[in-house]
Amino acid sequence: MKPLNMSHNKKSFGGVLQPLVDLLSRLPRLDGKLNGQEIVLERDGIQAIVALDVDEAIHLLITPAPNNDLRLAKLDLKGLKVVTKEWAIAGRPIRLYLDISCAIGIMPAFKRPFLRFTEDVLLEISESEISPADAVYRTGTRWKKFWSADAPTEVTTEWLNGLFGELIFLHHLIERYGTDAVFCWAGTSGADHDFQKGKDIAIEVKTSMKMPLKIHCNIRQLDTDIFKKLFIVCYHLSYSDKGITLPEIVRMIEKSLELEVNLLDIFYEKLAASKYSCELEVVYLEKSFTYSQELIYRVNDSFPKITGASFNNPPDHRISDIRYTLQLTSLEELSFDEVKDEISEIAKQ
């Protein structure tokens, strides 16, 4: 069994396992036996094998295996199984492996997130001096945010389009101003606006699939008394087979942050707070979008809006979630270059 790593980047395992699993799936398999392919790691004394069993379950086998690590049994990741088990693969003697598996034959939607999870495990092992068991536990703890029994079961168009817009804008901020822009993504934590910094500046990101553009707002989102500077950034979305999907945007941001582990963890925390679920990526992939150049509007006193100040008597505190629809016509549209210096303030940590 010749070791194989299909990644051209020695420090990346993204996309490595899928072609190997495809290759193994074409080989005959016997009950109780595994077909496997070794993965090249940059650490001496540690071996990793991706394997497939007769029931289509994918396994990542790693040696050396821990004697008894109770942490791994407590990961509680839905569909994931972590055990120590003896296997004999490709004529090798029987060895004890740390066996990470997922029953893809029963849960095909888990294939993509499981492969991503195991690639993260391999990267963790390759980039650090920790044990394989520690790498699995650390990765499992991080992924628990996205892969749990409490994952949402419904994907609404409003949620999907809204998060799509926020992530597109976040990616553009990172490209233009650097990775610290992750800190200003605030909407997922219950803040008034999607992106904000203190009380100095806030940006509300909206998407619309209609022309002229129509957006939905609550009575706090366009309140100019809260922030010194307030902008709306709007994208026009269209469904298109040639567009990009929500998971693809997530991968783009991951790529931008891959060298900064702490910022990547912060991004994962915020993404989990947005109710993004790895289990549902197969659903997210069903819709791909093309999107317009961002249309930017400065919210000032003359901008059309409804806020608490619009009422002679403030609404009763028992009344919540007051929303209205705003058509963005006959308003001054700003280009990014016109406000780039002002927007740069939000991306500075």
C-alpha cells in the first residue's frame, strides 16, 4: 500500500480524501475487511490510512492508538464513531488503530462534513507535536459547534440569502483590509447590526432577489442615533447554476484565515452562532447564486426609515419584532471606493 497525498501543499489536506474514497469505492470489498490507502504525514512514527468497509462506512485509521482515552467517547458528534480497534489492511499485520468512522451508507449527507472533519484531524497532526488522540479531541471539540444533535432541521430562504450576503461582505473586508475584519462580524451574537465597531460605525448587510431592490428592516437597524456612521450594503442575488454556494464562501474565508488559527476559531464561533450546520451543507449546496457589486447607502437623517423616534408614543415594550419593507429607489448609491476609508475603520482591531 503506497502512501499517497494528493495535495500539492504539504501543509494542506483540503480535498485529499475525496478522490481516495472514490478510488476505494471501485474496489471489491469483503465483510469484516477494509480497503485502505495510506496518507503521507510529515511526522515520524505516525501513520494514517483512509479506508472503506463493505457497508460504505469511511474510516480514518491512525497509529499509534491511545490505550484508553475517555475524552474521545464523550465527543458526542452525531454520526461519528471514535474507537480503538484492531485491523489488518492490505496484507499488513494486525495493528491497533485509532478508528474514526462515519456510516456514510446510512447517512450519505454526512460524507462531505465527515471528510472535512478528518482532513482537519490530519492537518492538526501534521502541524503540531500533539498525539493523534489529542488532535482528534481538539478537532472534535471545535467541530462540535457545527455537528450536533441540536442542529437546525429547516433552511429558510431568508436565512440562506441573509447569511450569504454577510459572508460575501466579510470575505471582501478580509481581502481589502486584512484578517482582523473577522472581529467586526457582530450580527451572529445578537448585535443590532451585522458589522459594527463600538458606537463609531455600523454596517447592515442586506440581500434582495427583486428589482428594484427591496429590503426588510426592523426599527433599530436604521436608527442614526446609535452610531456615528451607519451604512447599508446591499447585494442583488440571482439563482444560477454558474454561481457559488454558501459552503463555497465558507471555504473561501477558511482559506483566507488558514494561517491564523485563533482567528479561524473566532470565525467558527460566529458561524456556529449564525446556525450554520455542517450536517446541512448538502442542503445549502442545492442553491447557487450570482451576486451584484455591492450597493452602498449612507443612512442619515434624510434616509427613509422607521425608528422608535418615528412614533409620537414609543411602542409598548411588549410589542417586538416590528419590521417593514423598504424599496431602495431614488437614493444615492455609493461605490466602495467612495467610502473605503470610512469602512476601513470597522476592520481595524
